[in-house]
Amino acid sequence: MIGRRALLAAGLSFPLAAHASSPWKGYYASGTHQRAVRFAGGDGATLAGTLLLPLWSELQKVPGIVLVAGSGPTDRDGNNPLTPERTDVLKRIAELLATAGIATLRYDKRGIGGSTQRPRGTLEEQERFFAWDNFVGDVAAAHGELVKHDEIKSYATALLGHSEGGLLVLAAVPSIGKNRPHGMVLASTPGRPMREIVRAQVARGAPHLLNAVERTMAAIQASGRVPADLPIELQALFPPYVGPYLQRMLAFDPAQALLGLDLACLLLQGAADRQVVPMEDVQPLIDALGKRGAPGEAVILPGVSHNLKLMNWPSDSGFGGPIAPAVAAKLVDWLVPMLGA
């Protein structure tokens, strides 16, 4: 096990395997341009997204990365209407990477924004629409869309998942056959099964609801259905149509999934994350990373929130503002040589 104190030291990163570096290929033009895209996701849904390209992609092909949003009704930019302010975390990452010569494709999740909206028919129709395998298939479909564009080096791609998006990345990689991604970034991604994460979050924030949440998760895992008699306090956390999705997601073991993948991997975690808590929630991924033969690196950054923003004071929410400078530097320093940008 990698030592907890060492990882929490200021700015420390822990390289687990060396990766080849490549020289900067030259500066041609500044700026970016973007393209609206629509593509088929899983089970008949249409996904709407944004392909952001460095301007010099008009002269030479560039690497590309699919950005995968976290939990809830989160859009392509990383914003969720249930949070108190905009984060723009995925939009800011896309803009950052474009300046480093890397294109990105980010998309609205099914049921959100410009993508196919949630069906208004029967509960069964809604459950099928939000099935775990459909979200996993959407990630693979987004990668397929990325490599179709002439500006993209199909042999130099990666996936970046934020929070729950990292779980979808881990689940999607084995299903991507042709033009397999070369690497992945798991940002603020839990290393324990989500049932354990939810239990810990409720115990910290609403301990009086812990028994009810435990009973609800057990019922979902047993039947694939959300119980009809939920307390009003839990109805937003467990909407009726997410039963099949949660049945699979709550049991998904991210550390075990990572062990089975041979892609280069960067684990990026804020030390001030209040949702995925270092080191309890992250250590299983770090341990798995160290057991693989593939290149990997784990970085725990002091003062950085779940949304990869700098926490400027103890009561700071960590939602607004730019990407923390240490996060931006690590993403560029790791991805540019890994993808040959």
C-alpha cells in the first residue's frame, strides 16, 4: 500500500511506471474551434456533444480525449442543476487541453441537455432508458464518434471520467474494440464500490437517514427496483426509474475493474474532496494501480475539491473558479507525452 502521509504531502505525485515522452511538434496557430456533434448512443438514444479542437488541427492531426461527466443530471460542461453554482469543470478541462494540442469530445448524458430526453411512458420504459449498460455504451459510442473525425489521431486517444464518470470509463474500456484508447484519467473517482461510498456520505452528512438508506440500497440490489414506500427525504436520492442502474452501479468494484485493464492511467484526486474522501475512498484504486504492469500515476493534490477547484478558505464550496493550477499542470504534463501531443 502506498503511504497515506506521503501522498498527502504538498504537491507530491507517485509515479508507478515510466512512460515515454515525445517532443513538442511545433506551434502553428493559436486558438480553438468547436463543432457541434450528434451521435447514436446505447439502445437508440441520440447524444449531443461538443468537439473542441486546437486551431492547428486544420494543419495536422491531434490526439483526442472523451470527457465523461459525473453523477446526476450533469451536462457536457460538468454542470448539475442540483448544485448551488456552476462548475464548468469539463468545459474548463476541454479548454485547457486544447491549448496543449489535444482535442476533446464532451457530451450531454442521456436525458440531459440536447441528448434524448427521459421517456415519459411507463416506469419500465424509463428503467430501460437509464440502464447501467446504456450509460457504459454511451461512453464507448462517444469514443467511436471521436475517432471518426479527420482531425483526430485515432491511435492517440484517451478517456477522462470525473467522479462517477470514472466508473463508467472503467466499465466501458473492455467494450471498445477498434481504435482502443491509449490511456485514461480517473478524476475524483471512488475506489470502493458505490454502496460503501453512499453509506459513508450519508453517515457524515445525514446519520439519521443511514438505516433507511441501507435498507433501500439492499432492496435495490436484491430486486433491481426502488421501493415504492421511500421516506420523502430519500426520494430525490433514489428516483423510481434508477433501480436497474443502481443495482449494477452499487455493486461495481472499480479497483477490481482497474486491475483488469492495461491502459496507461492517471489517478487525480483532491485532498480536500468531501465526496470521495482521501485516502479511504481512493486507496483501493492506488493499490490496484501498483499491481498492474501498465504505466500509471496517482496524484493527491492539497487544497483541491471534488470539482478540481482550489479551496481558498475552509468554508469554500469548491465549485466555482478555474481548474486548480496543480490539476491543470498535472493533466498537461501527463497527457501530452502519453498521447504524443
